[in-house]
Amino acid sequence: MQAQNVQSKQVAQPLLQKGYSGQSVRLLQQLLASFGYKPIGSDGIFGDQTESRVKEFQSNNGLVKDGTVGQRTWDILINQIPTAD
């Protein structure tokens, strides 16, 4: 699997962190799964598993490993969507 660099867009996404829930969290979980980070399903709840995967993603992408999904984390998740070879 390789990252496809799609046309760079900066779409404002909400700040997400542990304890949050909703459609934005579900999108986050789906994007993490597309990169190979498997939270427990896409239930829309930002719990321990999602936080752990976010920190792993941040660490692997040169971001501050704080578990909070801010604009820089969103930018990488959205603009470098993995594709199958």
C-alpha cells in the first residue's frame, strides 16, 4: 500500500480528543483504518483504542504525539490517502 498524495486541501476539521463522539470521530476512525491503524470498529466514540492509534499515527508521521487530532493531523489523514498497489 502506498500513500496517494491527492490535491492538497485544507478543510477545517474539528479538534478531536478522547471523550468526544459523533460523525467526525467515525470519519477519523475510518481514515486511521485506511492507513492500517485499526481502532475497534468505527463506532464514532473516541476512546482508549482510538487515542492509542492516533498517537501511533502521529508518531509515525513526525507530529506531536499527544492523542489530540488537530489541523496538522487532519491534513495528513485527508491529503495522503493510501491506495492499494
